[in-house]
Amino acid sequence: MKRIERLAYYTKHSKRVCDIGCDHAYTLVTAIKQYGVSHGYAVEVASGPLENAKKTIHEHNLDCQITPVLSNGFQEMDASLFDTAILSGMGGILIVEILKNSLEKIKNKKLIIEANNDAAKVRDFLFSQGFIITEEEALYDQGKYYEIMIFEPGAQKYDVYDTEFGPILRKQCSADFLRYYENKANLLLKILPDIKDTHKLDAKYVEYKTVSYIAKGQLMKKYFLLNSENYYRIYFADDKPRPTIFICPGGGYKYTSPRESEPVMEEFIKYGFHVVIVNYRETGNEGYPAPGMYIGKALEEIKKDGRVKEVIGLGFSAGGHALLEYTLHNQDYGYLVRPNLLMLGYPVISSDIAIAHIESFERLLKENFSDESLRRYVSLEKQVTKENAIDLFLWGTYTDESVSVLNSLRILEAYHTVSASVEYHMFPLGCHGLSIANAETSFGNPNKNIPYISRWIEFAIEWIQLKLAK
């Protein structure tokens, strides 16, 4: 079997190898005969499998070089007997339990691990215990996919994508690795139309988009903000300095919508922009001013990147409110950075009870919702001045059933009052949350797949080009 051979291959330079759950001892036999291992310990938790290992050892005349051991994990193994351990053919959760129970014994050892599932849990645990991955390999053997990971003691910083997909695997993008994730993306795409629950659909869609990018060999990066669970992720077209779209998805201040994230990014990447997406609402227990703090920090960080030229903020629904609120009040947050241009799609603007999307303000202000002065302060049509108004591109639909179009008209009026610049597109029909209004973001809902409205992207591109040309 190819898997056995590759596991044995990674014992090169090892002398004494302990194989936990040794599976007939085939790996140890190969390691000794082909890769210079001097002694092996074939460990099994039950007597039946151990007898099978003994037969294999005897058949290959290796009784003097492989010692059978009846043991629950490393329990009966002395740490001085081995320099390398193999754990393969088990689930990731079980592997983690075995390692947890023997931390002193595996300290300073080389670990060769192949988990049948939950490989990310193994990576996460061993990264936390002072191990790094020095080698990784993805392979198919007899139609089944495997990932082999080599851990050694060391210090290195890994991000969440490294943990989920493997720091070396996702950079090397071998044919078998890409094949596996392409198949997984296709399976996820097939089941999306059958998911009726909105939140489950959003979660599965995020998984699909992430896996599909991995399958394309795209190297994604995620950066956490202010020691919280909130983060931004970057999608740069290349390493050249370019105007950058800074997306704040909607979600009623409850979460950040995946339909207003990567699908929007894909459209602007086509036109030669870099894109940054900010998840400012992963900690829903936090109220005002937390969202603005995370948006400001993300802006500050990306402005340091030499590849980022002008920043064009793009906010949808409550994300539009969060982005505009920060832009108008940035000095409250202690940040000097602001977008160079601003685009808002069907934004939440006003806290006026007559037109407000009340749920957004309740989630934002929480226990302070009854504070009238604070509600007025985050009612953004009342906060626009000649000094803080950034050139604005605005679009929405007349029939928006969730966030009244009057919100857009209020901010339009506020801009007009101070003679600030706005380009506004009001489409006559269309529901809330249209994003780019195409098949990708409609999830099979014909009311959200409207080519007539998807033209807002083209209008926005022309507006950006006109503004940046000045």
C-alpha cells in the first residue's frame, strides 16, 4: 500500500520507532528494511491485533528488531526507548486523547501522524503543545484520501487556515490535495439548494466558498483584531499597489453575511482591485462602540500594507451603518485613518422609529437602546458635516421590505445639505439583501437573481474610476 510506504519513508533518520496502533506492523517492517530504522515497537491495545502483528514480524524474520507491546497508547512505553512515534489509521480525536495522556513521553520526539478524520484537531493540539509541522503529504491510496503530517518540537506562528488545511499542504497544492478539495467543494455545492434553514445555509455556504478557494490553490490569510474573534481577510490580485475595496457585510448587527462577502470580492477582483473583508461581528455579545473599533483597527492595519493604495469602503445594510458610523466618528475611536471613498448598499442609516430597522439598533446599543442621546448619535443622517462627508456611491431598491429606502433618502438629504458628493441608484423593484443580485448570491431565490440590479457593480466601477482619476 502506498500509504504504508510513505509512512515508513518519513521514519528516515530515525533509529527507534514506536508505532501506536501498528496495523499488522507493516509500517515498521518497511521502515527497518528500507529506511535504516534499527528497532521498532509494535503497539496494540488488544491482544487480537497484537497477534496479527507478531505473525507479520515473524514472517519477515524481524523478531529481534521489532518488539510487540500490549499497551493503551504509550502507557506501557518508556520514553527512553524511542525517538519517533507513528500514530495512524485512527480518528483525530482519538489521536489527540492518546497524545494528551502522554505529553511527557512525546516531548522532544518526532511524530508521524495520519488521522482518518479531524486532522485539524490534531494540528491545533500539537501546535498548542510546542510542535511544528516540518513535512506534510496528501495522497490517494486505493481510492481513499490521506494526509500525513510530520511534527517536531519547535516554535512557529500558524493561522487558522494552516490549522484547518495544513501549512505546507495548502502552499504546495499537490494534485491529490487539490483533487480532494475540488471533490469536496462540488459535494457542498450540490447540497446547498436543499438547505432551508437560513443560518445553516449561510454556514454551509461559508464552508463551500472556503473549500472552493483551497481547491483553486488560493492562499488565503486571516488576521484577528484586538485579541478578539473578529478578523479581516485579504484577497490581493497580486503584489502591485492597487486601490482596495474594504467590505463590511451586513447581517443586522447579528453576524456578517457570507453572501455579501466573497461573492462581492470576486466581482471587484475581476476589475483589478485588491479586496479586504471585515468580520466585525463575531462577538455579538459586544455592543456599541465595538463594531467601529474593529473596523478602525482593520483599516489601520491594511493602510500599512504597501500594496494598498486608495481604500474604497463598501458596506451593506447594517455593515453600511457600521462603516459609515466609523467614518463619521473616527476620531472617537482614536484612529486617523478613513476610507478615501465610500459605497453603501441598502444601508441602515436612521434610528428614527418611523423608518429605522429597529433590530439593528437594539443589537448594536443593547442595554443602552433607551438612551435617546446615544440613539441620536448613531442616527447617521444627523451626523454628516461638510468636514466628515466622504464622496459617496449609494444604491438600493424602492421596495426594500426590511430596511426602508427612506434610510437612503435621509443620508442623501444630509449630504445635499452640506453640498457633499453622492451618486445614487434607486432600483424600482427588489427585496433586501440582494448583494450582487446574481445566481451565486440568490441561493435559488428568483427574487434575488436580478441582472437589472446586478448592474450596480458596473456603475460603481465607473464611479470609482472617475473619482480616482481626479
